[in-house]
Amino acid sequence: MKALAAALFGRRTRRRWIHLILGGALSMPYVFVGSVIVGPLLGENRFFGSLTSQLASFAVGLPLAAITALFPLTRPMSVAAVRALCDVPDDSLAEGPARTRAERGRTVAWFTLHLGLGGIISGMSLALPPFACFLIALPFVPSLRDPGTGAPEVFGEPWMLALAPFLGLAALTALAACVAVAGGLLARRAPGLLGPTPADRLAAAEQRAADLAVRNRLARELHDSVGHALSAVTLQASAARRVLDHDPEFVREALAAIEDTTRRTVGELDAVLGVLREADDARSTAPAPTLAADLEGLLRRTRAGGLRVDATVGVDPAALPALVSREAYRIVQEALSNALRHGDEGTSLTLRIAEDGADLTVTAENPLPRRSPGATSRPGGGHGLRGIADRARLLGGTAVAGAADGTWRLDVRLPLKGQP
């Protein structure tokens, strides 16, 4: 019983009733135009004729409403009203005006259905509540039964006086039931008539995938650039602190490396945040680092942090495709960061960059830390290794990382052909 009362008189039904009344209000201009056409044909008052004349005017006005529903703003207006009043999920409704013929046809169907049901419910809302109140008050107000007021004689019968209040309540309940049914019908039909087409859903899914890809790329850039910088700066500062009293020259080099690392990282961070802000001024962002322009500086700053790097570059970095050069730089940067973070103090790393047929190969090897025997269980773990694998896969290459014979080895192959 409580559920039935909530369905008939609950908040959702009341909001949908407002939506129906709005449809009735929108239908009035069309009904007036219809009455101008129907009234003279029936020889009646053009605005306040018989019930037949009013129904005929309503029937003539609905096709006129269907024609005006072809205007572009009809669907956005209808969607806004449905979202506000019908408790329909937002993602089931389309955005913007109808573009295709099928979308315009569904919008016309929705607008006509909304105004048709809204006009009927509005008429019932105007007529039934006063009549129900009259019936409820009939046994208690004798003047309402006076034949001089035009009331039918049956209203003075005892059985009618006994039933009148119940009939009035039944009329109000019937109105509530009609509102609930009509509102529920509109709510169920809204996603089909105002919702996105399969093409719209596909376009939205592609847009979400593109946005997710951009977010993942930005996350990789932040992890690689900022993560490497923090690791390098931490180790450089630690090394400088240990030799502060007896090797001032090394301290100066370490501080210079820290300054250079932080300056470059701020520039890279600004570039990444510029993408997030969708900045229009390209001059406000720093260019992405590449092997050709930035590898030497990366190796110098890393060595200043205490990591011994034996680098062999068997290819001209300036001749590499720009995209390969950028991604290879990030891969080398992450390999150095891993060695800095997880290697022993004074550990070494062997780096080889070469061209092997149609591929660029990047190989990094460093001894496993003696203090972390469990490090051999890290293959495939960590955000950095996943980022390396993602970068290689996006270029059509491969990345393999793992431990063998006390050595951690990273082997990456990046195709050179077909890259911009």
C-alpha cells in the first residue's frame, strides 16, 4: 500500500506531472491555431466551443507542433526538461540538436507525444480537482445541491450524498494514476527518442578512449621526467653531503647537476601541464627532450648522482625519426632511473643504442643490488616498466625486461620505418 501511494503521489510522480503540465502549456498555441481552423467549420465559438470542437482543435494542433519540432533547438530543450523533471539517466540522452533525418524524426515523435499527453493531462488537471472538491463538499454544503445553481437533481438523492465524497477521492486518485502512467511512459520513451544513435555512442566511446590515451600518455611523461629528476636529485644531494668536507669540487659538480636537472624538469613539467591546460601559446611550453638534443646532458646529470654509466651510441641520434628519438630518450631515462633507485651505491650501468636492421635497439644492463635479493622477482613490475612497454608498443616495437645471472637487463626494439 505504501509503495502504491509513493507511485501515485511521490516526488518522482509530482516532478513528472510538472513535465506533463509543461507539455500542455506548450501545446496551447497550437490548440488555439487549430480552433481558428475548426471553429468556423463547426459554426462554434473559435476558442470556447463544445468538447467536440476542443478535441478537434487539439487534433489539428498536434500536426502543427510536429512541424515546429524540426527546429534545431527542439531536442536540446526537450533533453533539458527530461533531465530536470523525469529522472532519466543523463548518459541515455543525446547532446545538441538533431543532425540526421532519423534523429529529427525521433525528435518530432517525442515532441508530439509530449505535447499530446501533456495536453490531455493538463485538461484533466484543470477539470477533475474542482469537480472532486465539489463532490467531497456536496454532503456538507446544502447550497451546492440547490437546483437553482444548475446542479442535477440526482445530487440531492441520499445515496448520492453518501457516495459523493468517495467519488471525489476516486477522481483525484484516477488523476494521479493517469499522471503516473503518462509520466512513466514518457520517461521510458525518452532514451529511445531523445537518446544517442549507435553512431553517437561509438563517437562518444572513441572520444573517451582518446581522452584516456592522452591521460595515460601524460601520466607516463610525468612519471618518467619528474620521477627521474627526483631520483637523480636525491642521490646527487646525498653524495654531495657525504663528501662536503673533503671534496668541494665534487660538491660543486653535484650542485650544478641538481640545478640543471631541476631547471630542465620544470621545463618538461610545464610542457606536460600545457597539454593539460590546452594552452594555445606554444611558446609557453618547452619542447619534448630527444636523444639528439638531450642524451649527453642526461648522462652527465646521472653520472653526477653517483651512477657509473658506460654508454655506447652506434647511431646518429640526429638522423632518427622525431617520434622515435623522443620515445627512446624517455626509455633511456627510465632505465637510468631504475638503476639509480634500485642499484647499490656506486653501481654501474651499460647502455647501448644501436641500429639493427629496420629497428633501433636500446639495451641497458646493471648488476642486481646485493642488498635486495628479492629484486629478481621484479620482472614486469612497476609503473616505469609498464610505461616503457607502452611506449614501445605504441610505436609497434617490443620491450623485454628481466633478471638473469645477477644482472638486470632491459632490451627494447623500436621500428624506424613508417615513423614521422
